[in-house]
Amino acid sequence: MDKLLNQVLLGDIREIYNQIPDQFVQSIITSPPYFGHRKYSDVDAYQNEIGREQTLDEYINNLVSCFKFIKPKLKDSGLLWLNLGDTYRNKELLGIPWRVAFALQDTGWILRSDIIWKKTNAMPSSVKNRPTTDHEYIFLFSKTANYYYDADSIREPHVTFTEKSKMKGGRNHFGKKNSTPENGKNAGNQNLHDGRWDQAFHPKGRNKRTVWEISLGKFRDVHFAVYPEKLVETCLLASTKANDFVLDPFTGSGTTGVVAKKHDRNFIGIELVKKYQVMAQKRIDETTFQETIFLTPV
Ligand SMILES: C[S@@+](CC[C@H](N)C(=O)[O-])C[C@H]1O[C@@H](n2cnc3c(N)ncnc32)[C@H](O)[C@@H]1O
């Protein structure tokens, strides 16, 4: 498998998918081109480029077929994280992310979650007759009901009961300063150890919610549509262990590969356009494992 390790394969997903063995990757984290947004290739590969279709139906059919070819490569215990944004045509919002999600469901993918990526630094917009869009979707799909998911690795800070809580009695749940709820006023209470413990007192924070506030990345000048490392990191930590393989079939500038390497995961990429394949490969080759990166301090 050395020839695949941390490599970005050049070509159309629908033509080169079989270079990857079946049941090989633990997680797919990807952001395909959006419908009608931009052109990635010049002349070389534009007929194969997703997003340049004339009609929405063609776009959805093409995306669904890409994921049909890729699906056998994912382990049965694996997850697919799919980032998609929407498009306006003739002043009308097309609702593309959900249309794609339903189409994937129709081909057997199990839709486990819709996540809103709220961009904290979205581009200013000139619209005056509707709210400015500052979010995209991330859909979480599984192949089977039994998949690997590490909820602890992506917990987020509690908001209700914390040491600083102003809520009546909130602080008392912790006993002394820097203590744990086990030492507080409800120590030993059975209730604390059921669902409530997780909800309110789990030492690593509460279970991750479905709205993720993440700013746009810094690497956007070289590739048009780079997604943030933090977004990838959240998906990656929840769905893989060290040394698992992660696939991004629409690699672009290689953000998924960079984050995978930083976290000691193995990466395989696919990219249609030569200049981006070269860019991504260079970025990934220059990345090293970083022992000290953490997601969100809780
Ligand atoms: C939105 S970009 C991905 C950006 C990436 N997430 C990043 O952070 O840089 C989508 C990429 O998919 C590539 N692409 C389009 N059609 C493809 C196809 N049929 N097979 C493989 N890659 C394709 C485009 O060239 C483009 O680089």
C-alpha cells in the first residue's frame, strides 16, 4: 500500500477509483465543487469536471455516481463527511445540499446528521432583500448502522453548569474551585451518572452540537475553495484512529491530507486538475505529524 500512502492520484474519480482497494478507508472527508460556482480546469479536463453541468439534475446525478464508485472503498465501519454549499439561479435558492443528500440516501447511504458550518468571517455581500448567507452544510453519512465514532474526541465546552456559571447553584455542582462535579453537592447521586452526567458534567465537555462556528481558512488565494483545517479536524478526529486511511476524492489544495498527516492518519487523495494535484501533493509532502495540536480547549 506504500504507493498510495499520502498520495494524490491524478484523474477523474469515476475513472481511477479502482486504484484504491475495497474496504480500505475509514473515513471520507470532502468538499466537491458546488453547482455552477467556478471552473477549476482550463482545457485539460473540463468535460469531467463536476460542477460545470448545464442542469442541476446532471450535477446531482454526476455527484451521486462519484460516490457510488467510492462507496466500496469505505470500510463498513466508516463514515462520509460531505461539505456542500447552495447556489442561487434567477434569484431563487436551489436547495442543492438537501437534494444531493436525498439522492445519496436513495442509493443506500444512511444520513446520520446535517451539520451547519457557520462561517464566522463570511464574505460581505451586497444583498438587501434577503439575509446574507453565512453557512454551508456538512452531511454525515454511514454505510451501516455500526460505525466507528469517537464522540469524546470532539466534545465542546459546557454552557450550563460550569465553575463560572451564573445559574443558581451552578457552581455548587463542582464543590471547591478546580474541582469536579463528583466533589460537588450532587456527589454520589445516581442521576449524575445517567444521561445527565454526559449532558452537564462530562469532564471533556458536552456532546458536539450540529452548528459548528469556524472561520474560513487562510490558504484561499492559491485555490478558490479551500475549507478550514479546523472543520476537517473535527470530522477526522470523530471518525478515525491513528494510522487509519482517510480519503478525499475532491482533493483541491489538499487540506484534508494536511490535517490527516498532522494527526498521524494516512491519506489518499484524488484530484482531476493537474495544477491542484501538484499543489496538494507538495503541501502534504511538506506537512509533518504535530503532537501538540488540540481541537478546542475545554
Ligand atoms: C471545492 S474543491 C476542493 C477544495 C479542498 N477541499 C481544499 O480544501 O482545497 C473541489 C475540487 O474537485 C476537483 N474535481 C472536480 N471534478 C472532479 C472529478 N471528476 N474527479 C476528481 N476531482 C474533481 C476540482 O478540480 C477541485 O479542485
